[in-house]
Amino acid sequence: MKMNLFRNFGLVAVLTIFLAACNDDSDVDGQASDEGSDGEGTSQEIAFATSSDAVGLSPIDTNDSVSAYMLEQIYDTLFVHNPETMEIEPHLVESYEALDDTTWEFKLLEDIEFHDGTPLNAEAVKYTFEELLDEERAAPRASLLESVESIEVEDEYTVVIHTEEPYGPLLAALSHVNASIVSPEADESGDLMTDPVGSGPFKFESWASGDNIVVTKNENYFKGAPDLDTVTMHVIPEYASAVGMLETGQVEFLPNIPSEHIPRIEDMEDVELDVTPGTGINYLAFNMERSPFNDLEFRKAVSHAIDRDEYVDQLNGAGIQDNSIIGPEVFGYDEEARDFGYDYDPDEAQRIIEENNFDETPITLLVANEGHFVLMSEIVQAQLMEAGFEVSIEMMEWGAFLEQAAEGNYEMAFISWANSTADGSELFYPNLHSDNIGATNRARYDNEEFDALVEQSRTTIDQEERMELLHEINEFATNDAVWVPMHHANVSVAYHESVENLIISPNTSFSLYEVSIEE
């Protein structure tokens, strides 16, 4: 087994781009040996495993990492992050221009078709983005385009986006998987959640709920057909079983590996483990609409009671500890933020608990039954009880957890955010701005001063000013103990040596377009 530790990628400042005027620019079988559809050579098949099923396969109507695994194979976005540099690059766009601070013109690549044969043109982009913003549809990631005032079709392949104010993270938002372009005809006539139609390198084949999702090669992909003929995502609730499938060759790779399974993978022959600094954060959230969770003294007591170093030590390299809500790989990070917030101090925690009788309030931790969440809940429950709290755990499957958290049906919960845009404004706005209570603001945080600062960070086009604002916002939120940052994720992937060109980005996304199996 080989373990590769990638370098600490520097993130491009999105506003540098903003100021640029123009840029041109079933059965699990492992590797198959059946003849391909053209009757020549062998079929290139790859399989991977996750512990939860996708919530759905519509980029407009979902907002979870497991769904994103398959959305990234089926759909395309106007822009993409380069997985090695995290720079934002055109994808469906031939050229783009900032006509002024609030007007953007995008010229699309021509003659691209969706999987149903309909054209991907300016009308399709306009349709997708207007659906994403439609209040009745209530897209969970509508916040990506919250600043967009209108979308105009100038000609068949030219779309113009008008924003209400200058919007610093626009290109980052347009690279997000939930801003993927959908077939208008398919969306209007069917249900993209169960029958997705995009323009990506793979086409939807089948979905056996709770078991697997299969996609197949798009022979007409605009960049050329992928090498892989078939991709299968298997849902394996017991992650130990998924690791066993990797060892026996029943799956070729595993993304985002829970820390407790890393030692076993490290001992495997013919398997490589890559660990990359990531943009994601795992945190403990408080429901700010319930008492005493809306009391800063209560949140301080919880923060002081949790020894996050003890927790991170058990991650086997899968994460780092940092008091900052903005992680080191995210635009807006400043090392001074490590000193924000409330460090582990059990004596101070007990003092606050006793003075406020917080030990008389039973606490229920809402936990998803996957990944690091289980380990997080067990360690934190023990530490909080040692400090004097009365704590129980309520565990549920991923989809149900997301629904309950979004609706505010919890007291405290462990939540993660991949931060696919790698931008601090697009961390704070969806997660903590009052506009998004009931959707992505699962803490239901509502603070006018905080909201104003976040809005300012999104509307300035000065890079240095944004950095300063994000540092101020970070200090505000961390010292208000809106979250307890448990760890900033390192992105991990384990794969057989036969798998070539598999790269998982720091924001946990991956495209299988360039992947192949070495014969």
C-alpha cells in the first residue's frame, strides 16, 4: 500500500477573476472482461461504494455530498475548479466578460447536446438558473445565485447575467455542482430526481434505491467519450463491508474514508491511499431557536467541555483541528483565527454549567449514521457528560437526518459542509445568514449585524477588502460560538493501482471522465 500526502493547495482569489475583463479561452464484479459495446477489446467498468444512498439526482433539488458524487458524472457546469490548483476554469463557456460590476456576458460552447438530444444553449442556462431561484421550487442551494437579478438570452449561445450588486463569488458559484445545467425538456416532462438528464460524460442507466446507481458512457460527450463504459455506485451501509469489497476487488475505489478504516487500508497490497488537504468542515451546531442553545453562556460551556485535539488524534490523518470556522484551504482564511473561540477548559465548562444550572437540561445530539459523525458523537457525548451535562444520542440515516436538521427538529447536531466553492462568503452566507433559515442555515442563526457583514463580503469587488471582511466575520461567528468546529477535513481516497487518473478535489468533488482501468 502506498500513501500519498498531497501538498497544501493554494486557492485562487475569485475576485482576481472578477476584475478580469475577459477570458477566452446488480452484481458487484470489479473489473469486467466482457466485450465492449463496439465488440472490440474489454469493457471498462469501475465501481465504488458509499455508506448512504443519494437523496436524488437533480442538481436543482438536492444538496448533499452523496448525490453530488453522481451528479458530477451526469451533468456539466459553466465553470469547474481545477482539482490540483483549485483555480476556476471555463468548462461549458468559450469566453466570458464582465461588462460592468453587475453585468456578465457568457458565450457558450456550441453544438453541445443533453443526453435526450436537446440542445444545451442559452435558453437551457436561463431555464436552469431561474428554476434554481424559483421560490416555489425552493431549491436548497438557491443561495448560490441569490444576488442574481435577471438572466437574459442575447442569442442562441450567449447568456447575460445581471446581479443586483457586484457579486464577488459569482464564478465560484457557477462552478458548484448544484449550478449544473439541466435539460429543460426533461425537467418539465419528468422528474430529474429519479430520471436525470444532463450533458455530462455519463448517462443515467438505473437506480435500485438503497442498493446501487449505474451510469454509462456518453458516446457523444463534447470533450470526447470517456474511457469508462460503466460506473456503479454501491450503497454499503456497513463501511467495514465496503473496505472488504475494496480489498477483494469488488469495488475499485472508496472516497472520503472514515478515519477508523484507514489503518486497515494502509495494510492492503495493490491499494493506494491519497490524502489531500480539503475545504470541508465538520462541526457541532446549536439550534438557535431553542433554549438554552441560544444562550451564549451555554454554547461557551459546551465549547470548553470538548477536547477536539483528543477527537482529531483519532482521525488517522483525516482532518486537522483549528478554531477557525474558515478552513486553511478556503478563501478568507487567516492564521490569526486559530486563536478565536473557546479552547478546551473543563474547569471553566463546569463553572459555567454550575452557575447557570445547565446540568438540569437534558441534551439530545442528532447524528447521521455515517462517516466521522458516529465517532464525533461518541467522543463528544462522553466529554459533555464528564463536564456535567446529561446527553443522549439520536441516530438516523442520512436523508432523514438532512430533513430533520433543515427543519430545525433537533437541539444539537453534527453537520458537515464541503464548501465546494472554496470561498468564505459562500461558507457563511448559506450556513449562517438569516435568509437561509429553513434551508442550509441549519443552526437557524439570526443576527442582523452578522448578516450585514456577510452581505458586504459578497458585494465588494476588492480582493483585500473581502479578505479583511471575512476575517472579521470569522471572528464574529467563532466568538459567538455559533458552531464548535470539530475538524477541517482532509480528503481521502483509496483505490486499486489499476485505476489511473483518479483525483478527488480538495472540495471532495471528483469527475471520472479521465479515469481508466489499466489492463
